[in-house]
Amino acid sequence: MTSDPRYHHLKEQSWHRNLTRAEEAELRVWLSTHPDAQPDFETDAALTRALEKLPDVRVSSNFTARVLQAIEVEERKKTREQQTGFRAWLHLHRWLPRAAATCLLLGTGLRMWS
């Protein structure tokens, strides 16, 4: 919504910890001069409060490895799909000229017999 680096810094700080009084005052001043950003900040703050209420969940010891493996599988799948599309184009490239030549010969032959 806005590209002000100070606003983004304050917003990110509010995700990690409570803002200091000086930061809160600075944010209030900034929001008063940019009222269009107020709904965005309020939504973000509500989400942060809701996330803080969630319990901490332990993840398995191999969580990172499993995530990286899933990413790798998706990348391989995309590569295969791209190759399949390219291979299909190659096959089309091979038979299309032959089909065109066959149609031309049939058309010429039929025209000669007519």
C-alpha cells in the first residue's frame, strides 16, 4: 500500500514485539498523515494479536528436510511438465509437414481425377 520504509519497519517491529512508546507515537503521527493506511495497519495488528494467541506447536525434527524435499518434488514435476510440452511440440513438428504434404498430394490427385 505504501512504500515508506519507516512505516514498514514499525509494522514489522510490531510483529516481533510490542512497540515502545516513542515508536507508537511515531506510528500514530504517521497514520494520522496517511489515513488510507489505517485499515491496513489495523488488519495487520489484529492478525498479529490472533497469531500470538495460538499455542506454540512442536515440529518434527526432520521438518525442514521434508519441506525442502516437497519443494524439490514440485520443481521436478514442473520440469517434467515443461519437457512434456516441449516433447509434444517436437512430435507435432515431425508429423505436421508430412500431413500437409499428404493433404497436398491427395488434393492434387483428386483434382486430376475430377
